[in-house]
Amino acid sequence: MNVDEVRAAAYTVPTAGTEADGTLCWEATTVVVVTARAGDTTGTGWSYGHAGAVSVINDLLAKAVKGCDAMAVPRCHAAMRLITRNDIVPGLIGIGLSAVDVALWDLKARLLDVSLVDLFGRARATVPVYGSGGFTTWSDEQTTERLGELVHGAEGIRAVKLKIAEEWGSNERRDLHRIEVVREAVGTGCDVMVDANGGYQAKQAARVAREAAGLGVVWFEEPVSSDHLAQLALLRGIIEPEVAAGEYGTDPLYFRRMCAAGAVDCLQVDATRAGGYTGFLAAAAVAASFGLQVSAHCAPSLHFPVCASIPNLRHVEWFFDHRRGDAMLFHGAARVRGGAMEMGAGPGHGMTLRGDVEKFRVA
């Protein structure tokens, strides 16, 4: 059966308040949703980014896959890569390509009436997660309540991540104070992770890392920009917490360069940027070839099926905005119990767009 139609729309969901990390501030999340149809069967995929990706999908990428064999997803993926060769994949092209790829895999699984986990092949019994949020705009009380609940509540998460490097690293004292707040809130039995979003300079990051390690921080994400592989590798060699990066990768060569540079202890991959499930599987294979584990960046519901098939998975980011937004937009979004992610039964990834989402539509 061939792909008959690919269409995209964008939905903007307001956040629970003003949020910020080390380098950016926002008040809403835009989700670009793709439907791919073959006959009476529809698959759904999505990514997070500017609504401009909708025209990229409808006007360009849809042409590459319409009429293609719905069973031949890798061929469809290659066709999208080729048609966008001169348009450069990072950015809106990558966002759109990733969302279409996910929709095509979901379509294939639904045509076969199997779950995506079964289609990919399960490599693990559970998909572990870590709790993520801890925005720089949160008060100490909000941070304590929201991250503490993930650990001490029904979700039972054993690792949480905090945003630091506030205002491009201009307030180290508050960064370290907030780490202390989190450590007290979650207790000694929980790992504490931090994410600077590239907001520090290299020696500044090393200085913060020394103090953070004394507070039990085990993971330092993007202590400097992920574009600076030499600096990441230098920091990896001199600080105690593990160094992680990779969330902006869009193709296997990006991930190979990062791994070959010795820049990370754990490779982050985001299927909504890296080329969907096809790109995620390729990135995980690259990481495995360097003896590294993979951590899925954001998009927890979307990542569940592919991460269940990855032998070298570390964990999935249970991100505050996306877990909230996914539940508002989709039926069947993931849940967490006992520190592991659960998904509903059904073909494909098990999620469908809710009927009341038009109030959020922006394109």
C-alpha cells in the first residue's frame, strides 16, 4: 500500500508560567503534528519548533513521500533527505523531516496492526526516565514542590535535572544555591543532574562543576555550547560529573563527530530533530560503536517505542513541558510509575490526536 497523503498542522500550548533556562525564556510550546495516510489508515508524528515547519512539510516533504510504499520507511526517509539537500537539514527542515518520519513509522505499524515496540523489537523490559524541569524562573518553593513530587510521589523517579547558568552564567551563586535546594528536596537516594544549555565559558563551567560535584551532581549537560567539541572534551577530562550533549544533532555524522572527539560520557539524541525514529536508531548505533549509552532528549511519549528497542539506552527525559503538552494534545500519552515509563496498548505508538485540539491550532 502506498502513502496517499501527508499533511501537517501546528498547535501552540501555553506553559504553566514563564519559563527559562540558561540562555532562553519562553511562555508557550509549539507542536508540529503530521498525519500520514494510506487508504483508511493514518499514522501520526510530531516535533517541537516553529510553525513555519508546516509549510516545509506540506509544500516540500510531502512530495517526496507521496506515492511511496508505506512499508518502505527507510526509502521514504532517504527521499526526504535527498529532496532537501540544497535546503540544509538543521532547523525547520529537520523538524519537519523528523515529524514525517515518525508518522510514517506509526502508519506502517498500524497497517500491520502491531505496536511500534514490537515492530522495532523490544530490547528491554522497562524504559527508565529522569525528571526534568527546574527552570531558572521557578522559585525555591516551586522547585522543591515540583521536583520533589516526582521523587516522593507515585512516579517514583530516582534522578532529576535542574536548569542552571542563569542569564548566560551571570549568577553562579544562585545556580549553586538552587542545586542545594534540589538536593535537600529529593534526598540522598536520588541523582541530581544539571543542564547549563551552553551558558557557561569553559573555565567557569569547570569551577561550577567542582562545587556541584560536592553537592552530589552526577550529570553536567552542555556545560559549554555543544558546538565546541574540544571544550566539551577538555571539561570531560577534568570534571567529576558526566558530560552530556547531542540534543541538536540532525544526522549520523553529527553524532559521529561528537563521539569521535571524546566530547561526551553519554550521547543525547532527540528524535524530533535527528530524523525521527530512523535517525534515532542510527544515532544509537553510532554511540554503541564508541561504547557509549544514549539518553533521549525531551519528547518522552514519542521516544518510548524506539527507546524500548535500544540496548544501550541510559534513560529518557521526562520533561515538564512536553509531558504536560502531550497529555493536552494526544490520547494515550505516556505515564510514569516506579521510575519507568508506561504506554497504553494498541497499534503504532498508541497515541492519537485529541478531538478538542483546534483551540490550540496556529497553522
